[in-house]
Amino acid sequence: MSEAVQEILKRIHELPEEDRLALEERLAEEAEIEWKRAAEEARQLARQKGIDQAAIDRAVDKVRYGS
């Protein structure tokens, strides 16, 4: 772990609880935004390749049940 990351973690641990909670909430919001963006990109790519939910379900069944 880099020195910069260690310093950031040290400073986070030194924050008052209220500020730490606010930081955690903000980081969770950022992660949610990123997840939604990535999910939308994946959906667009699937549509471009002609992959729909039925195709996904068939692939899962094939892997699970060999059918």
C-alpha cells in the first residue's frame, strides 16, 4: 500500500464519527453511481450483440442443467 493511501486512511480514522459517516455515505453514493453506469454500459453492449434476458436464461440453464 502506498504511503499516500496509508496517510489518507490515517486521516480518515482521525475524523470525528459524524464526518466519517458522511464520508462513508458519499463513497457509497459514488459506488452506486459507478455501478449504475457500468450496468447501463453492459445492457447497451448486450443489446448491440442481440443478447436479451431469454438468451441469458437459456445460457444459465445450459450451464446448470446441460440442456
